[in-house]
Amino acid sequence: MRLTIKLFLSILATLLFVGCASSTESVEEFNKPALYWYKQIAKSIANGNMDKADAFYISLKSEHMRSPQMPTAIMLLAHAHMNNEKYLLSNYYLDEYNKRYGESQNREYIEFMKLKASFLGIKDVYKDQKLIMDSIGKANTFTYRYPGSMYAPMVNTMLIRLHMSQYLLNENIAALYDRTGKPNAAEIYRDKNKGSLVNSSDITAPKQGIIGKVFD
């Protein structure tokens, strides 16, 4: 918990420090101090240039892999990509952090952030069926590993909405088979909902997607 707060405050302070700065430096530069690359990453994020930020990270990583700026830079990029709805890239940096700095005291936070990225990455329940299933698996694993987690209320909300999405998807597919004269196929999808944690009386069909804005 202390590490999470400290890391968040460090990221916030960095963004405030460089928020009004402009980035005119070329990514072609090399052989610079770690702090230089770190500042360029932060400046690029503040200016909304994530391609440059990623390129500066590569320079930091290749020239100063053991720098104390590395952990905060990685989390800075993970949060920035998530804020820009680039959830695969956010997951990449979260995996990078876990691989290099994942310890018992911060693994809970990283796993929560990875679950959040997966959840927010669901844009279309018809196209993202596998992502829904994977996210349900991650949420169940998280609640099992961290039963008293401070993130438990958000994880439970995500899990319920994921189950609702899956339930509505199965019902919609069953209805489609009904309309096309395939009752046996429709029954297969309705059977999938018999063991669901939710049922039709729990769900009000949403106007803008079942996933919703859990983190607003």
C-alpha cells in the first residue's frame, strides 16, 4: 500500500513538473544520463506524444537498465497508455514492471491494473468474447488471491458486469438462432446461462454497453 501511494505521488509530481514543457528533442540522441531520458518520457506524455515516449523508454532501457528511474518510468507509461485507451500497450508495460520489479508488496496492485486494462479493453461483446472470458478468469483469480484487497469492490463490480455481458451475449445468440429456425442451437446457448451468477431479472439492457464507466 505504501509503495503504491509513493509510486502514484512520484508519477503525479513528474507530470506536474513537466506539464507545461515542450519537447523538441530528437529521439535520435544517445548516450544521455538516465534522468535525461526519464524527463523526455514525461515531457512526451504531457504533450500527448506517446510514440516519442515509447521511443525514449527504449533509450532509457538500453542505456540504463538498472537505473532507479526505470520503475517509475515504466508505470508512468502504463498509466499513460491506459488513459489513452491503449490497453495492450498498458499491459505490456505492466508486464515489464512485474517481470523486473514485481514483489509481494506491489504484485496485488499490478495484477489489479492488468485486470482493469483487460476490462476496459472490451469494446464489443461480440468480437471480444475471448477477452470477456479471460477477464472473468483474471477477476476470479484476483479475488481468490487477495480476498481482503482494497480493490475488491471494483473487482467485484467488474466481475458482475462481465457476467452480465456474457449472459446477454448468450441470450442474443439464442434469439438469433430462434429467428433462423434453429431451436437446438438456441437451447445450447440458453443452457450456458443456467449456471450464471446473474439472471435476466438482474439485468437492464444498457443503452451504451454493459461494461460501463466503472472507473469514472
